[in-house]
Amino acid sequence: MKQSSKTITTLITGLAMAFGLTFSSCKKAETGPAGKDGNANVQSTSQVDLSSLTWTYQGGPSNDSYVSIYPTSAITQDVVDKGLVMVYIKTLDGWAPLPFSAILYGTDDLTFEFVNGAVRFYYRDNNELTTTSDPSVTSLIVRIVIIPSQIKKPNVDHYNYQEVKVAYNL
């Protein structure tokens, strides 16, 4: 019994010393300056009226379309290679992802592609029976969301603007 008591005392003393050393070497974390909630790596534009961009007519009867470029330094080559760029158009019901087809002024399509430093928008009449109306006289409101690859979240429906807004604190 004497040996068992001595072993327990030694064990308790050892644990107390280890506990004391652990917490005596810790220092209280310093609090940094208060910041804004959100994700600094995700870029989101405010509402962009595409009619304010310069549109260039392209093509003829078989390729009747307009093209415009929205420059942004937020789209880097890494975003092009591994990230995600989403564009949402304002509709009567909220925000819908591009590409978007609707009977706005006929049967028009609005699509986009992104390249290093810019988003290119394409506007065309998809029935090829009538000439595409000039998008500079049409109010097309969009939002652009640029998500670098390292913070792209796998379980987010990126086609749903409200879900993207919540997931990335936009």
C-alpha cells in the first residue's frame, strides 16, 4: 500500500508541474484592430449598368451581336486558371446568373467570358431573324463576383446570388 500511495503522489505531482509549466509559458493573445466582416479576397462589384459601357457591333446576318469589355484588375491569371467569375443580371424576381436568355426586346441573349484583366459581354438576338437591338439603349444591370481558387467553397450553389452573397459575406 505504501508503494501505491507513493506512485499516486508522484503522478499527481508530475501532472501538476506539467499543467503549471504549460499555462505559465502562455501569454495572452493580443487583440488586433477591428475590421469589417466579409472576405477581402472575394471581389464583388456594385450594380453595373451595361448600357454605360462602349458596345461594338460585330458580324452580319449569321453573327449579329454586340461585344463590350468591362476591365478589372481583380481577374488575375490565377483566377482565370483556377478561380471563378460569376455574373448575375437583375431581373424582376431578383438576380439570375449569366448566360441569360429572355424575351427582353425580342429574343435576346446576354453571355460573358472572362480573361486576365476583364469581363467580355456579348449581346445578341438569338433567333437570327431580326437585327440585335443596341444594348447601349437597354438597361441591363449586372453584378460581377470574382472568387480566387484558394477560397472557392465547394458546397455553395454559385448560380444562386443570394447563396453566394451569404457564403462570402458580400
